[in-house]
Amino acid sequence: MRPDTTVIGAVYNMFLRPQERGPLWTVADVLVALVATAPLLYGAVRLSRSAEER
């Protein structure tokens, strides 16, 4: 069973991200946000494609 990507994002936000961030931490924040929303975006694309086929 794979871990939920939203939980990974929340754990990153609570425990791994420092209070004073530099530019590299901003890039890491964006990457974590993209990974956390990837399943939702994938599902939305599949739903829109299936709606177009009907």
C-alpha cells in the first residue's frame, strides 16, 4: 500500500520545512505541492477524457 501524497505533504510542512527558508526551500515547497496534487489532477484528466468520449 502506498502512502497518501497529501499526508506526505502535511508531514513535510509540519516537520521538515524550516522557519526561515531560502530559495531552494521554495523550490522544494513547489515540488511537494505538485506531488501532493498529482493524483487529483490525474483523476480530473481521466474524468474529462471519459466525459468527452460519451
